Amino acid sequence: MSHVLVTGGAGFIGRHVTAALLAAGHDVRILDSGHPAAHKRPLPPDIHGVPVTHADLRDADTVGAALDGIDAVVHQAAMVGMGVDLADLPAYVGANDLGTAVLLAAMASAGVRRLVLASSMVVYGEGAYECPVHGPVRPAPRDVADLRRGEFDPRCPRCAAPLDPMLVDEDAPLEPRSVYAATKVAQEHLSAAWAAGTGGTVAALRYHNVYGPGMPRDTPYSGVAAIFRSALAAGRPPRLYEDGAQRRDFVHVSDVAQANVAALESTAAGAAAGGLRAYNVASGRPATVGELATALTAALAGPAPIVTGEFRAGDVRHVVASPARAAAELGFTATIPPAEGFAAFADAPLRG
Ligand code: UD1
């Protein structure tokens, strides 16, 4: 049994992580800022019976006090998603990077040597691709003129042939393409520096597209699954950007929670003391955004999805993950296949 501090423990993923840690017999403490992007209502006094300390990670005194007697930190607190516009930039960097820096400094001084970090697949930018002629290649960001013409798939930088999407593994180069993505890369690097300086260990869990009960309703910070749910609840069809054939790995939040428990308990996680080890947290079964929309519409007998041809600046086309390292080193394999998870999510409660 470990004494664990869960940051962001009142959020969508943090609540599931808290429940899974408790079920695994750990003692849990929660710190959460109640950030308005994630919480439209005041924070509850407790989550699953665990009292919530309402504080921002940048409040060094409160963070230091919360670490008293703690063996490990499971760091979920962050501003997520695409945000509204670049006016969000200081808020993302402040919450995600300065917040993490204050947390790491407090852990260093409190002697806490174990960290499970909620990272993200956004650190990769585009997923992995292979050219039929030139083998593995890294495409440049898509050209807006191509997107306007409806050419959504990245092309080979050498011969312009259409590329095949491949499974991205943890050794892929980091290429953040949004403010949020840049803050997640920075969190990984700051945590690695902390590990090197303290002899601590970090498991960086690169979550793919997480969905499930308790997901926040439609906000500029929500993922597509919640956006589609909110549209259907209002009697509107899901609107597919591009042609709806873009692929993601949608992973159920209860599997994500189990990955956190596995990372906390695994002696292999973090590899050697003083290091960071990254893990994809994914279902291992890619789906298109269109398949997600069709599954939700079918389960709710809602209006059929509309292919809009619209696109979001900076969106990547396909990111599908290899779950092999987490299986081999953490013993974590997702248990909920997307078809089953999407059907259950169709009428799962969302958080207002
Ligand atoms: C983005 C974030 C990711 C975050 C996730 C959920 C970046 C680069 N990525 O990932 O970190 O975890 O949001 O907050 O910051 N789509 C539609 N219709 C819609 C909305 C979205 O077709 O109404 C499409 C998008 O164009 C995209 C896919 O759905 O192709 C997934 O979008 P989204 O859920 O926002 O996730 P990501 O872009 O994968």
C-alpha cells in the first residue's frame, strides 16, 4: 500500500484514477484547483470519500503540506485540449508547466521519489507513417491549400505518394504542434530533470484519446466524444471535420485509471532510478472519428453524422498507438474494445 497524492483528482480522469487507486488498496489524497475550464460547479468536498484540498499547484506552501507522508504523486492536473485561441497561452503554461515545476520542487524537498505523470499522445504531433517507396517518413504539417481541396492525408516528403498510417511507439520523435502539446513535452522534460536530480523515477503515461463516463460536456477544451454526445443530446447530428476518416486510438477512462495503478505499482516503471520512461496508454484498436460518430448515433437513434469537409488549424490526421511497451513493462492492456466502450458511452452520464 502506498500513500499517493493525486493532483487533479476531482477532474474527469482524476476521479477514475482515485477510484482505481482506492480499489487497489492505496491511501489517496487529492489536490485540485477546480479550474473553471474543467469545473463549471464548485468542487465537491470529497471524491469517493477522499477529502479534496482545493488549491492551485502554484501554491507552494499548500503543495508542500499536501506531500507530508506521501510516497508517490500521480499528477493528472492540467489544462487540456485545443483551447480557444493564443490568448490561452499564458494560462496553459502557467497551470501545466509552472504548476509542475512547483510540484517537482516540493517533491524534491519532501523526499518523494516516485511520479506517475499524465502525459499525452499530443507530444508526437502527427503519428507514424510509411511511404510505399521510401519506408518510414515524417510528413510536414499539412498544407492549408491541400486541406481546402479536400486532400487530408499527409504525403511523402520525398515523392508526394499517399502515406500509410503506422502505429506510433514511444521512441518516436517529439513534435508538439499546439500550446497544450508544448506544455506536455515540457512536463516530461521537467520531470526527467527532476528524476535525474533526485534519483526519482517517472512513468510518463501518454494518454491517447480518453473518453468515458463523467467526461465534461461540450467546452472548447473537450474531446470529440463529448462534443458528439452534446450534439446528439440537443438533437443535432455529429459534425465530422475533414472526411471523418481521421484515425485515433480512443481509450476508455477506466482503462486509463488501471494504467495509472499499474504504473504506480510496477517496479519496472521509470526503468532505472533517476530516469523517465514513457508509455502509450491506448486501446491498441484504432478507430476513425466517423466510426465513433456512427456508433454514438446508432446507440441513441440520433441523426446521422454530417461530413463537413471543415478542418481545424493544427489538427493532425492520424495518431494510432502501439500499446506494446505498456503491456510488456507495466503489464497493462486495455480491456474495453472501442465498439463496446462507444455503445456504453452513448448514454453514460457527463459532467456539467
Ligand atoms: C486534442 C488535443 C489532445 C486532447 C484532445 C481532447 C491537441 C493537438 N490535441 O486531440 O491533447 O487530449 O484534443 O481534449 O491539442 N473532430 C470532429 N468534429 C468535432 C470535433 C473534433 O470531427 O466536432 C475531429 C477533429 O478534427 C480530430 C478528431 O475529431 O480529427 C479528434 O479531435 P479531439 O477530440 O479534439 O482530439 P485531438 O485533436 O486528437
